[in-house]
Amino acid sequence: MRVLNYGSLNIDKVYDVEHFVRAEETILSEGYAEFLGGKGLNQSVALAKAGAQVFHMGAVGTDGDPFFDCLREVGADIRYLRKLPMVSGHAIIQSVEGQNCIIVCGGANGALSEEQIGDVISRFGRDDLFLVQNEVAHVSFAMRCAKKQGMRIAFNASPITPGLMEYPLELVDYFLVNEVEAKALAGTQATDYEAIMAGMREKFPRAAIVMTLGEDGVWYEDGTVSARHDAYRVSVVDTTAAGDTFCGYFISGLSKGMGIEEALCLASRAGALAVGKKGASNSIPLWSEVEAFQGGPKQQRPDA
């Protein structure tokens, strides 16, 4: 199974601060670093490091040469990555003890035309999977093109935007979401996981739901299979790419023919390793590191 990932590529500008800045407040940064990130880049890197055959479709600006090098080095196919005469996408990240507050500027991520997107997707078919996030342009069009080609669609519904519910979400085969995103998609104010998952199952009965729950692990439901996996207890340095790492490794597990529980375990171990290193794409572990990771005791779910 080939994976076509239509995703964002951002230069992450990370500021270490004592607390997140408040309205009308100016604060001093205690440290600064730049990393290559963006949900699309991170997920392609994770897919490639996990051994999947991944093609990245996207765009960068005139400052985007490092993205080509990054994807090429991990083994992702970059024939559908374009360089355009503008600035690359970038993110301003405030970091406080491993937790982040993020502002994203789309830049070149929003510049691909429907014609360019359709041309790339036409080269894929029924045995392939289309992965997309919500940081790029023409998501609805891309989903319809992918489904017309017979591709399975995996949607990482992040960030949640006002127009997201107008997408053809009935075409999605896999929703990859955290509990906040799942609540928004389900249209519920519930706070307990069971009610949130029930809302997602009611609204999207034909799709598989992969809902990550932070320290409470992950929950998978597809109407036939139900599985949960606890989170590993690890020291958290930076959570920036943890969800993207989980996403890439989970999809790679499916592409290798793993069962759901095995794929959840693989992705959970990869995500646990990712939070132990500062940065975005550079924090994503290699397959060999994930295989070697034994992990400490798992965090126990509240209902365990």
C-alpha cells in the first residue's frame, strides 16, 4: 500500500518561556530554536521512518530547501513537493515545560491549485491511502478526488476550523483525532470519553475512529473492532510531534498488514519516544528505536 500524504511543511520557531503570554503582556524568551515541522512533514517523516512507502504532496517557499533534504534523507518520495516564489509555512511556538501554545502561518501550504492537486492524486488508486490534515488548501476537493480514485482516506482533523464541518467527511475511512477534535466533530459538549466516542460513532458510522487521549492512551472503534491501549509512562520534554508520530506509525502498521491492537501498540511506543526529545520532525524515532523500546509501566486509564 502506497501512502500519499498531502500535508503542511512549517518552519517551527520555538520560544522557551516561563508562562504563555497573556493579552497585552510582553515577556522575554528564555531560549530560542528553529526546527522543521508542520503536521504534514512530521507525519511523512514518521511514515518513512516506520518503513511505509510515502509520497509527500505539498509546497514550500524560497526558504524551503531544508524540507527537501529532510524528506529525502528519511526515504520519503518528494517528486510531488513544489517550491513556490513565496515564504514557507511557519509556526510560532511558546513552550512551557513540554507543553506548547502554537500560532501557524500557512504560507506556501495554501498555494497549490486544484489542478495541481488533482493531477497528483490521479496517479494513485484503489490499493493506496490518502492522508490529509487541515493545514493545507482545497481539502474538500482533494478528498473527493481521492475517493474518485478509489483510495482510502485518513483525515487528521487538526486544526479545527469553522469551515471544517463543510468538508465531505462522509468520505473519510479513518479519523485520527484527539478528544478535543473528536468533541468538535461529534458536536457534543460531553467530557467523558465514552460519550465523545459514541457521538463520533453516531455521526460517522462507516468510519474507523482513532482517538488519542494523552496520558490515558488511545481508543479505536470501527463498528466491529474495539481496542484500547494505555500510554507509556515517560519523561516529557516536548509534545510537539507526538500526535503526528503516532499517526504515521499507526498508518504504517496498517500498511504492513498489522492488526489494530498491534498497530496501536507500535504507534503508542513511537509517540512515547517522540515526547522525550525537543523539536518536531527531528524528534520522531527510527523503527529500530521503537522496536528496542520496552517502556516503563503504562499509565493506567481511569477505568482500568
